Amino acid sequence: MIIKEYLILAPEGMHARPATAMVKLAKQFQTVVQLKKGEKKVKLNSLLNILSLGIKGGEAVVLEFEGVDEAAAAGAFDTFFANNLKDW
């Protein structure tokens, strides 16, 4: 299992467009990807799962990767957060 923490830089937090992109990215891998905020944890297989966490700008989230291609999935999400989530 790989665990990564990310800071949500977009002032509006996590909304539908980046959440949809995260679900699409997670579906490219066999690895189970879970998103955690505080004590709540959801699988990255549904837009509504992500939005239910109510992630705001400036908050930290944790992604957990577990599966055969977890290293590749973790690397893809590193790139996603570094390149995309700043401006959404």
C-alpha cells in the first residue's frame, strides 16, 4: 500500500470537474484508490463519493493506493495534483 498526502490549492476546493477527472484517472488502473479526509474515506469510483467529503481549499487529503499497479497509479496522481489541481 502506498499512502500520499496532498494539499488542495484551489480556493474553491474540490468540485465536480476535478472530481470527475480523478475518477477517470483512477479507473485507468487496477489498483483500488481511496480518498480520505479526516475520518471519512471513500473509493475513487464515483463523483458523488468525492463530493460527499466536502473538501475545501487549503485542506489536506490522503490518497491510499493498493493493488498490482499501485506505484504507477500513485505517480499518475502525483502528476495530476501537481499540474491540474492548482487552477480548478
